[in-house]
Amino acid sequence: MRIGRRLMGIAACALAIVGSPARSHALFHISVIDEVLASLDGDPEQQFIEVKMLFAAQNLTKNAVLAAFDENGAYVEDILVLPDNVANGVNGARWIAATGAFQSAHGFTADFTMPAAIPLGGGMVCWGAPGIAAPDPASWDHTDPDNYVDCLAYGTYDGPTPDHVGTPTSLLPEGHSLVRRSETDDNAADFICAETATPTNNAGATVEIAASTACDAARASGIQITPDESGVLVNKDVGGERWTITRNLDGLTVTGNVFSTDGGPPLFLFCEQQNVQDDDVVLSCFGADACSETSCPTFAFISEVTLPLAFFTPPASMVPLANAIRSAAAHARGTTGPATSAGLGARQSGVQITPDEARVLVSKDVGDERWSIARELATGTVTGNVFLTDGGAPLFLFCTQTGESGDSVTLACSGADACSKTSCPAFTFLDDVTLPKSFFALPGDDPMPSTTPKPSSTPGPSDTPEATDTPEPDDTASAGPTPTPYRYPY
């Protein structure tokens, strides 16, 4: 435990004060990362890392290192080798490194200026050096997290965890800072999302900066595979946008939702696999708005999306698909700039039917939860995500229809957490859920009109490549037969 190491450090301080006054201030290691920001208003050039001293005389920071690690725990680079000490060494004092863009935007003077190198989406930032006094930076291994004083692992991070990290936090320091609230050697417990960032320099000067992304949008990423091995469930939040997507192994399609940054209606997605090139899969993606009370808008071509096949093999990184879908969604809406999230409560509900008439896509609130799910029309099976209002990790959902009575259907629902880097938790039974049939209903008495266009007939750009023979899926699961179009029963 780092607390134990700190107690030994305090004892070392006392001995140093008694035996060697010259070294009594040559300390820095009884300190922790206190607040981190990786972006603001969608601008990744606005970043800072703040460190707080937990004991006096921790101000000899020269030659200590701020370092970045990617979501797999691989060392990326030194963000900054601290060029000097800080003056204020009282217990509780802070010092801060911030980008020039952040300092200019907020009229704030940091103790050190750093480049914008904090990883987005997921990663780990560490600070410090081995020993009581920071040695020559060239004399020690910067790739080993255990050589640092403290680290913060966040978002999709799934790499090695030093003792002082414990469980990485699933929250992201994007659009808001992550701030320390406790000291238990466990990032998930120790850090929370801050609605107002309070960067503070060593002289005690501070500014208050409101979050540009609400903390209830700071949700975790994940991937799972359904118990019947018919689909890979994935989700990703970047800034205020939320994506919940399923790769359906029966027909090699990708379906799901992209929730807009302004809290408006979700974009419904449908992608068809075109071919496999080396280790990548090429998808043609289409999008549509939700159905109205009288009709369902046609799916329109968005773009071609190329993804690594390994992405759909749990466990896997969410970052490639997140970036691809974010770009596609922005293209579909004709927007490129960021927007401020309105939070879960402001998001609009909706229903759509996939162009292959195999699934009804639903984005609706159930109580205080947001359900982003798909219902298989041939079987009544429901899969997808349930997002909770506390901003924590989403629950992966798998339900089988067990009954039908009057205007309701009964589902036996199981849930699971996201896969880790090495394994996928088993789905466990949650409850029997009764929902009105209208929850899944489409407009009109005949909600599956024969004129619903298929992607192959959907107009797209003239350079859209023709579909090739559907390839066999990768080894994650065996594909079943392409489902016969099914008419919605009620």
C-alpha cells in the first residue's frame, strides 16, 4: 500500500531532518496526482496535471517525470521532465503542469508548461521518479509504472496496474477534470468527475472552470459477447456522444445508436459487411432518424468504415470503432465541431427498424435508466446496453422472451459487466421484466411496409463500392444463416 510507503517516507523525512539538514528539502515523493484534465470544449490542446503534497518539504521536483501510457499500459512518452523545483513546500501545497493553450484560454499561470500529450479515450498518466531525491532522468526506466510516485489510470485503460492504481477509474478526464476525493490506492474509488475544475498553482492561485461535458455523460466503455454467441456488444463514450453498437454474427451486420452531443434524438445505424481486406473488415454504414408516429425515415448512406477484425474479438479496444463512428455520425449530421452534452435526462427516445427487417432498434428510458437495445424479430431476443444515471459503467443486457399476455411481453433478462483484457464475465440472471408491446412498436397497423428499402437499394455516392460476397466471420463465433425478413407481429 502506498500509505505504508508514505509512513516510511515520513520517517525518512524525520531522519533526514535530524541527520542531514541539506537533504531535508530534497524530497518530492509524498505527493499524489490530485486533478487531471485531458480536453475542454472538445479541444485536446487544453490539458493539465496537478499534484498535491501530502507532507511538508515535498517541493524538490527537479528531474521528476510526467509520463503517458496508452490504454494497454504501454509507455508512450515523457510528457515533461520537470525543469526545476517549486518554491512552496508546505503540507497541502500544489503544483501544476498545463498546456500553453489551457493557460492562454483561462488566464492562468501554471508552474510548468507541458505539451498536449495526455491520452484520450483511455490511458494512464504517471509522475515522479525512484528514490527520495529525483535522480538523473537518464538513469532509470521510464517505461515501468512502478518507478513512479503516483499514477492515474482512466477510461478504457486495461493494462498493468501499479500498487497505487488499484482499479482504474472508468471515468474520462474529457470535457471535465477528474479530481481526487480520497486516498485509498484505488483510482476507481479515489477519483470523481468534477463539474467545476479548480487548477491551482504552487503560489495558491486558482481559477474555476465549468465542465463542458456534464459528468453524467462520463460513462465507461466496454465490450461483451451475448450468451448465445450470436452478437458482440460494444459501447463507447467520447465527450458527450454515446455509441451503443452490436455486431450481429448471423448476418454480419452492425446495428445500434449514436447519441448526439446536444441531447437531441439518437442516430440509428445499420452497417453491412462488404469484404475483408487482410486483417480489416469493410462496412457500408447507413443512418436514419427515429420513426415518427406515422412513418419510419429511410436509412441513408453515411460512409464506408474500415475496422480491424480484432476489434470484434473480445476482449478488445474500443478506440478504433469509436473514432470511426464518431466521424461517420458527424458526417451524417453535417457537423464537425463539439457541443456540450445535455446529459442523460435530456436525450430523446426513438425506435427504428433495420433495413434488412431483422431487428427493431430502441433507444428509450425505463425508469431512470436509458435502454439502448435491439429486439430480434424472429425470436423476441433483446440485446444491448442499460446506462445508469450515476455515470458508472453500462450493464450489458441479454433477454429472452418468455411470455406474452394482452398488451405486454415478459422477458427473462441477464446482465454482465464489460470484458476485461483477459476474460469476459458470465451473464447472470437479473429479473423477469414486463414491458408493453408498444415499447417496441412501429408506426401504423402494418409497421413493416414492403417498401422499406434495403441498403443495396439505398442511394449513395456514385463511388460507393459494390457489395462483394459476404465473407465468413472471424473465429470469434460461427455465423448462422442470414435471417428471413420477418413482419413485426404487433
